[in-house]
Amino acid sequence: MLALLSAAAAGVNCTALVSPVDAAPVRSPQQIHSVIAERLAGRSVVEIGTRNGDGLSCMAQFASKATAVELSAAYCAKLRTRAAELQKTSGNTFSVVCQDYRTAPGL
């Protein structure tokens, strides 16, 4: 299975692109993020329950638009900082919606 994931993500390497805050199993492994990022290249992505944004920080570098939806005010503050840092380092970013996904406009 790992070989399949590595082969599928040959063009995207989230492990090299992102310094994670959380460790698996709190978040998905970076190899999984690599596969997802490659598959959504040029598409919009919304991640609900983003936490520290380890996955979205990679996916946003390939997506046409990326949005984090997070209920926790503490994580929202961290996500906004991380999105700004990503903008500075890669020219890519993601927007942060700080509310319950069930009441978020446009989702």
C-alpha cells in the first residue's frame, strides 16, 4: 500500500513542502496529503476541521483555491498565521473560515 501511495504521489511531496505541527494519528500522514494534493491540482478544496493545517498547507500549493473551516478560535488564529507564512514563502495561501461548517456561507 505504501508503495502505491508513493508512486501515486511522485509529483507531489508534502513531506518536503510542509513542516507538520501535528503527528499521525492526530492528522493523516503526509504521504496521504501528497496523494490528495496531486489529485486536486487546479481544483478547489475545503477542509473541515483543519486543526493546525498540516494537510491544507500542502494542498493549497496545488489547488486553485483552498479554504480551511475551523470552529476552534485557537486553531483559527494559528491557521491565519500559517496561511500568511505560506503566502510569503510560496506565493500560495488558503482562506480561513472560523465557524461551524453547517452555518458557513457558501459551503
